[in-house]
Amino acid sequence: MSLTVADGRLDVSSLRHDFPILGRTVRNGNPLVYLDSGATSQKPVQVLDAEREFYEKHNAAVHRGAHLLAEEATDAYEASRSTIAAFIGASADEIVFTKNATEALNLVAFAFGTATALWEHGSGPGPDEDRFVLRPGDEIAVTEFEHHANLVPWQELCRRTGAVLRVITITEGGRLDSASLAAVICERTRVVAFTHQSNVLGTVLPVDQVVAAARAVGALVVLDACQSVPHQKVNVAELGVDLLAFSGHKMLGPTGIGVLWGRNSLLNSMPPFLTGGSMIETVWQYESTFAMAPQRFEAGVPMAAQAVGLAAACDYLESVGLDRITNHEQELTALALAELGAIPGLRVLGPTDTDARGGAVAFTVDGIHPHDVGQLLDDRGIAVRVGHHCAWPLHRRLDAVASTRASFYLYNEASEVHALADGVRAAIKYFGAS
Amino acid sequence: MEVDSLYQELILDHYKRPHGRGLREPFGAEVHHVNPTCGDEITLRVDLSDDDVVRDVSYDGQGCSISQASASILYEQVVGQSRKDAEGILAAFLELMHGRGQVEPNEEILGDAIAFAGVAKYPARVKCALLSWLAWEDAVLRIRAERNGSNG
Ligand SMILES: Cc1ncc(COP(=O)(O)O)c(C=O)c1O
């Protein structure tokens, strides 16, 4: 593939040919302007072909049976794990496949719940699992940025165990409030779970600052990397977090696969989440022992084709270059902030410059509900997200019932940002606001 | 524009100048309904006379043009009707909204609510149109449950 032009920029118009869906027309015969990659990304033929080839040539139940196809399918599945691991600077035994990031985050929350229940019932846990036991007075910290996927599982864990949920607030400008971070993290904090990049405001959080605060009190750090791994180079060794989750479908991969990363020794100290076939070591009639990670967390026949597809997505992103993708998105974001920011009555939520900011641009328009803005954009073929984007508390914090969100990826073009701004102006005219 | 079939003049008029808005006394039940996908909400009160006439529907809330206009038209259509007739309008409205644009609307029953026929072609917006109507249905059920309870 030669996807770049001479000065190292992305050759977006060639790369778009890899995404068949971008060639279709939508309402009123308009060409599709897809500005909803924050919700899910579109897929290149390379990913679709990889999945198809797996089904056409190698399909069998992974880690079961000794026939040739079973061997090939298992090899393809495990090779995908290695590729995906390398993509984030990890090793294969640190990668657990889940159905999506939501499941990965739940897996971690349930590890705490189970370890705590075992401790309360005096049936363990072993010394290794002690890190996951929550005792009276223990606290869990999250931030106001969180997607429901990294909030509700912790709320529920608190309900089950009696632990206390604490929230690190944001500043008026949509950044993490350092004073609040310092005030919330304390000796009682056992877990700090936070997002790497806000799916609403685009804010990239200062991971090093949060990790330092958590380390100082011995808290475990869980990072929701759903909106960072697809858009910027992420290296787990450099981040210094303990556990990290992301979804395949937001990074050109298929739906039905997500990843939990953790050091193998840490994963092995966590009690299992879903139980059943494949995740066991020995099963007796009344009790069982469990396999080592990552198998310990992969109960049942796994999503082999999706793993193959996600590995192909990682290869694709590597070949384009994550740094180029980040730069390209920054340019589009700067353009969007300038064009949208110039529209009277429009309020951009979150940072209005591109420093430590990714390509999600959410906004409100005075007097027009986001549903209505989104509908008018849809009429012009422009797909955006409207609502609270699974971050309801964050919207309340920003005094917005809901918002309209455009989010950019490698295949978006400057002309699409212009189309967005034109569409918003047309919506304002249509509804006779301002 | 295709979207004009959704945003009928009448809908935009009701959106900009809603009828019956604001919470009033007396009322037999008050309900609060939320659309969890967008956070839109409505608080709605129904006053039902002893002989089962809808004396008032009052409401407050926030939402998009479709949900706001729908509450305003609900007010117009059901206030002053017998409960039975109002439930008939609701049934026709539900059928229209779930018809994916295939149901021929009955103007005699629906009145101005016929303006929402275009919404049925936009499945994502049907919930917006239904928010106030389902709140009304819920409030009426509660009033009746209370009456049955105190009678029995
Ligand atoms: C920041 C963030 N966290 C978590 C999720 C949940 O991802 P999934 O729905 O794929 O589990 C999303 C996706 O919307 C997200 O943007």
C-alpha cells in the first residue's frame, strides 16, 4: 500500500477506496459523509477479506479437537493475539479477548466483586487475589468524563461490596481538574478507573499524572482506551497503567471483539469472570481449577474470525501509520473547531484548541435540539451522533441535555468538515433559531 | 428535502408555540418519563373527571421539536374528550407511529396528530413522538388504578 503523499501526509482519497461503504449514497441521493467513527468505525476490504478467508479456508472451533482445521484455526486465532499485542507494545499472554470494551471493564469490576465475596465467605482468595479484595472504607475513583461503560460497572461493584465511589471532576474548559485529582485520591483509594480520551469532549487525559497519584497510594489503575488506541500510538509499557480496555469495532475491526490488556502475573491473580469450557484447568464434580491467563478469561468457543479481522485492522493502521492518522485528525479537528466555532449560537463542548485533544467535537446550538440538528444533517447525508453519547453525567455537568457530536477518522476529508458546518447553518435557518 | 415530510408546518408551529404547556392543578396523577437514548424528559399531569372526561393535560419538560410538538398536539387532541375516545386516539396514534410509513392515517380520529405520519418513516424519531403519549397513558392508568383501589 502506498497511502501517503510526498510530504508524509495521508493520501485520503486513495485510502477511501479501501472502504466500500464510503462510496454509497444515502438520503436524497447524497454521498455519505460519515462523521460517527467515535461510535463505530467503517471497515476496509482488508479486514473484510481476512474474515472471509478465515471462514472460507480455516474455520473450526479454536482450542478444541486435533484435526487440521482446528489446528489452523487455533494458529490463526493465536497469531492474531500476537499481532494485536504488538500493536500496543504488549506480549501475547497479556491480551484477553472479550466481546467489547464494556465486557473487558466488567471483567475487571467483577474480579473485585468475586475476590471480595470469596474473602467474606472465608473461601479464599489466595494471597495473589488479595489485591482485588475490597474492605470496608475502600474507595474507587472515576472521573466526570466517563462513558457509562467505565462508570456503571463501578457503581454496581460499590453496591455489591459497600465500597465508596469517588469522582474526580473536570474544569470549566473540559480538562481534568488536578486539584480534584489530588483531593480524591487518598490512602483508601483501591482503584482509579478513567478514560484515556473523552468520547464527547475529545480531551486526552494526563495519564502520567493520574498514574503518579494512584501509585503513591498503591491503587490499581484501569484505563479505558476505547478512544485512544484507534487514533494514536498507544504503548502499554510507556503508559504505566495496570489494566487497559478497548474495542475492535472502533479501530477498523469487526464488532464482537474487545481487548483487556494486563500484565500476565496480574491477570493470573484475578478470579475468573465468565466460567465454563476452555477456561478450566481441571474440573471435578463439585469444584474446578482454572487455566492461566489469558485462557482463564476466555470461556466458551471464542470469536476467532473477529480476532483475525482485528489483527488485519492493526496491520492496516500500522501500514498507514498511527502518527499520520493522529496528525490528520488534528487538522480536521482544528478546522472543525474554527468553522463550527464561528457559527453564532453554537457552543463547542470541551477544549477549543487541539492541544491534547482528539477528534471528537461535540456541540450544542442555541434553541435547536441535537436531534433536530442531527436530522437536518442526515437529510444531507451527514451521519453524526446525537444524544448524550453514553456520558449522561458528563452532559449534566456541562449543563447540556444532549449534544451533537462529529468524530473524525483517517478516511475523513476537509470537505466533509465544510459540509458539516454548512449543514449546521442550514439547520439554524430551517428552525428559525437565533 | 425529504426531511420536510417529518417537519410538517404544523409540527414546527406547535414546537415554536406550544399549547397547554406548564404544570397545572388539579390533577389525578403526575408521571415523569425519560427517553434514555437522548435524555429528553417530560413531566405530565392528567386531570380526569369522575365521569371519565379528560379535563386537563398539563406538562413540562425538554426535548426536540418532535417530542415538544407531540405533547402540544396531545393536549389539543385529548383535552375535553371522554377517556374512551382519548384512548381511541392514542391507539390510532400508536398504530401510525409503529407503521413504518405503511399505515394509512385516519384523520377523523387523529385530527392534527396526523401531521406525525412522516415521523413513522424515521424509526429513530418514533420514540420522540411517543414520549408524551405514553406518559399520558401511564398517568391515566395510575388514576384508574387508584380509583379501583379505593372503590375495592
Ligand atoms: C470512551 C468509551 N468507553 C467505552 C466505550 C464502550 O465501547 P463498547 O460499546 O464497544 O463496549 C465506548 C464506546 O462507545 C467509548 O467511547
